[in-house]
Amino acid sequence: MISIQHYLILGAMLFTIGVVGVLTRRNIMIILMSIELMMNAVNINLIAFSSRLGEVSGQVFAIFVITVAAAEAAVGLGIVIAMFRNKETMNINEIDLMKW
Amino acid sequence: MSVELILFYLFAAIAVVSALFVITARNVVHSAVGLAATLLSVAGIFLTLHAEFLAGVQVIVYVGGILVLFVFVIMLISVERSAYERQFNRQWAVALTTSILLIGELGFVLWRGNDGLALAPPVGPVESVLGVTGNSQLVGESLYGQYLLPFEIASILLLVAIIGSVALSKRKTQPEQP
């Protein structure tokens, strides 16, 4: 049986990669993809604990996380399309309409 | 080394390498392909944890739904110009500090909590305890029993997301020119 630390380290690596992607990239599509990476890291941790504790609640919560990810992707991509229609760009540095 | 461990290392290596490819690729479509590889290998990781239902949900919802939505939006908006621009922000110092702090924090938690993570093995397979068979039935009984109210709230969340995305991406009707 694989120890739970393996899964936790994998989740930590994927989460950190997602954080670095959100902080460094300028393309808004890649920022949204990095958020999906972070949600996957959370799911790995939830299911690892669920499997090792013999308790199914973690898997149900992973389903809810996937639901929230789907809703977030739908709304986020709607915002991207609306913004591209107005500004003709995918670069977040040019999207500063509400910046003081 | 058992077969299980070899499979775990294979899927984990694919997941991490293609996640790095997602955040470094120049073309957005290449990022989407890397994300597909990551999501599929995370589904494989779920299989090594004996969460078969979640592996199926991962493939169907993430790869078949969310990722296809991403690819559609990439097709709708032009990518030719953005591939030749500068790809990274000038805030690498902030990103480096944050990621080092995050890795340090997670590593510290794993290092100090190592004893607490030596979990007692579950008392036999879960199926035999509850008298049901299979991972899907187990998840279903929990989802429609104990977690029925959160399930209904999640459906309302999806409805709100549908309405919100339609309202956001709808083209405003132009007033008629006289």
C-alpha cells in the first residue's frame, strides 16, 4: 500500500505549480487553467485521506469541488469572452479598467 | 517495488511534467493539451486510490466538459498575437517568494505531522462494513443520504452559473439606427 505522504507531496507540488502559474503568466486563459490545477491538487488530497481512512465523505466533497470547478470555468470563460469583445486582448496587464 | 507504486510514480511524473508544461507553454493550445495530460493522469492517481467513480467523473466532467469548454473559448478568441508577446509578468520576485513560502509551509506540515499521518489501516474493506458493493454505490448512498442538502445546493449553484455565463457572454442588442 502506498503511503499517504506520497499523495500529499504530489498534491503540494501540483498546488505550488498552479500558484506560480497564476502569479507569473499574463495570459488569462492560462491563469484559469492554473486554477484548475490547484483544484485537482485539492482533490488528490481529499481522495487520499478518504481512501486511507476508509471513509467515503472525502470523495463526496471531491465531487462538490468538481462542481464548483465547472461553475467557475463557465463564469470565468464568460467573463473572458465579454472582456475580449470590449478590449480585444487576453493580456491581463491591459485589463485595468477598475484599477485605481 | 510493487506494481501499484510503479503506476503511482508513472502517473505522478506525467502529472507534474505536464503541469509544468501548462504554465510554461507559449501557445495557449499547447497549454490546453498539457492540462488534458495532467487531468488524465490525475484520474489514474484516483484509480491507484481505489476511487473508481471519481476517476470516471474526472475523465467525463474535467476532460470531456471543462477542457473542451476551454478549447472552444481559445478557438473563439484569436491567439496569434498573444503568442508573440512577452509571456511572463515582471513580478517573478513575488512569485518566487510566495512559492518558496508555500513549499516551506507544506513541507513543514508534512515533516512535523509525519507521526500523525501514520494512519491506522481501515477496519477491513469499507464495502464489507456497510454491506454494499462497489465504490459507485458507496459514493451514491452517501451523496443521496447524508449529503442530500449540499447536493441540492450544488445544483442551484450550477443553475446560477449557467444563467450568469449566458448573461455575461450574450451580445447586447444594438439599438436600431434611424
